[in-house]
Amino acid sequence: MMKLDSASNRELRKIGLQLYTVRDLLTVDFEETLKRVAILGYSEVEFAGIFGSDVSRTRKLLSRLGLTAPSLHLDYATLTDNAQASFEIAHLLGSRFVICPWLHPSVRKTTDDWKRICDNLNTIGQLASRSDLTLAYHNHDFEFADLPGRIQPYDLLLRRTDERLVKFELDVYWAAKGNLDSARVLRSHPSRFPLVHLKGMANDGSTTELGRGTIDFAGILEAASVSDVEHVFVEQNVSTDPLRSIETSIAFLRNQPHLSHGSIRPRTP
């Protein structure tokens, strides 16, 4: 959700967390972990395979904590083979976006493989649209490795998928690994990226808290403010103390322009 500041600039009002960051904590105490996420000031979460013991109960828990789940990650095979089951989970959580998060190496070896993937995404996207959902594709860095003819899979994805049916979730960490300028791609394709993953990169190439690495988040957030980005999610693949890490990251975001700071304050337990 975004608030219009002017004719060309928007202010992101909500900060989300990709729950893969706290996956181990969720398996130990699902409810308490979500409670801590909400207390730190996050208002949205994105699920990645751990939904709690009952999805309907999870949605009620989110509501009680003041959280929403606008999107969730579901694997490509499930989306391809049983899209309707995926959509049912999304509806139970109150999500609008279903995200294809990764592709197994066995399905993406050749240019023809990538063309097939694009066509499949268009088909899944059409089915999602009929279910009042939107499909999006989340990148890693393999999408930026050249195929024969110096074709990049990511360019193929952007060109061959139907922009009415397939959107993108830009992961800025993996984009940096692939030498993609995230701010530039957001400005170049303003209608294709409703979701963004904010993930810091340390000097050694590992993931780290926002503001402690090499990625220019100010530039990315500025580009997001003039595109159609609706949701941004903090993520950190590995941390020895995930709750402290996500606290550090949201504190960094509170000091950034293009964010509505009043909406991401810590909450009283």
C-alpha cells in the first residue's frame, strides 16, 4: 500500500518481512515469533512454506497482531502442477500475490527451457488472474548469466511474459550478485515490479542487515517511489540472531526518505 505524495512521487507506508528470515524460530514457536515481528514495527509478512498448523487459524493470528500477508512464495512445480491448491492457500491467508521463488537447475538449462518457463508463467498467471490473484516471479542471480547468443534469462522473462499476467518481485541482493542495477530496472519497468526484497550484501558477498553492506538502498527506495512498487520486504538469508537482525534493518529504514516513518514504529507488547 502506498500514499501519493505528489504527481510523481510515492511514499511507502508499510514495511514487510520475508519470513524465511525467521524460519527456524517459526518452527520452534510460530505464534511468539510472529508477535515479535509485529512488535518490532513490521506490518506485513511474506510466507515461504511455513504456514502454521492451520492456515485459517494463521490468518486470524495475523489479524490479531495487526499483520497482513499480501504475498506468499510457492514452488514452481506446485504452481505448474496444482495451481488451484496454491491459490486456495493464498485466499485463506488473504494474499493478493503468489510468487514463484526459484527454479530448479534441471528445468532451466537452455534457451528453449527458459522460453517454456515463460510460457508456463503466462499460463499460471492467467489462472491466477481468474482467481483474483496476481502471479509474480522472484529472481536469484542465475537469471543474469548469459545464454548462447548473449541472451540473459531475465531479459527473456521480461519480454516473453505478458505484463498483464506476470509481475516481478525484485530481490536487490541477488540482482547485485548478477550485476543488475536495481534502481535502474525499477525505473525502466515501473509497472512490472509491485514487490521488492530489501536484503543487504556484506563485503564478503554474504547477506547482512540493511545499512551495513554495499547496496545503495536510498537509491533503490527513491526509484521505488516513482514506480508501482506496493510492498517491500526485509530479508536476510542467514543470521546468528534473526530477531536482532530484523530490528537493525527496520531501524535503518526508519531513517530513510520515501518511507512513512510513523507507520513503522515499534509497538507496545
